[in-house]
Amino acid sequence: MAFAPVAWMVGALLALMMFLIAPINVVLGSYETRIIPAALVGRVSSAIDFGIGSIRRFGPLAAGFLASLFSSATAIVIVAGVLAAIAASMHLADGLRVLDQPIEEVTAGQRGGPAATYASISAR
């Protein structure tokens, strides 16, 4: 617990993380809405929400399991390591390179607009 010597500081750090994730959700959500064809937006959003909702319940269970096996400080370090690995993998993910370009550039070269772009991205 190097960054948070007392328990309320862990909560404060988690609150800060949740506060900083909101702009990322807005960017990804608006990009998703612009690039996915209108006929598929509902299906894709439902699939994403289902996937997130399905795995969301495992976080507290895993944290409690780790805290019962080890100390709470060790559990926090393990969870922090998992989150760091996920963050590092996001920097290496080829599928996210499309977010480096403005959406107009991504869709301009495609016949069929966003629908064709979505098809070409999902085919990779």
C-alpha cells in the first residue's frame, strides 16, 4: 500500500480513476456511434453491455478471494498489476490504431461510408 497507507486512500484513488475514465468512455462511445452502421448500433451496444455486465461480477469476487488468500495489501498489489497489464495491452492492440485518425479520414476512403469501414475493421 505504497500509494495509500490507509484504506480510505484506496477509495480516493479508485474514485479518481473512475473520474478520469469518464472522458475515455465518451470518446469511445461517440466513435462507436459514428463508425457502426445505424442498423447495427443497437445490436453492437447490447452485445458490449452484455459482455461487460457478464464479467463485472467477477471483480469483487476475485478481489475478495485474493484478500482471503493473502493480505488486503497483497490483493491490491495483484489487482493493480492486472490493471497495469490490461493498460499496457491496450497500447499494443492493433485494433485501436484506427482511433489515432479522425473518423472522417477513416471513412473517407471507404465506399459505403461507416458500414464498409466497420466491415473492413471487423474482418481483420
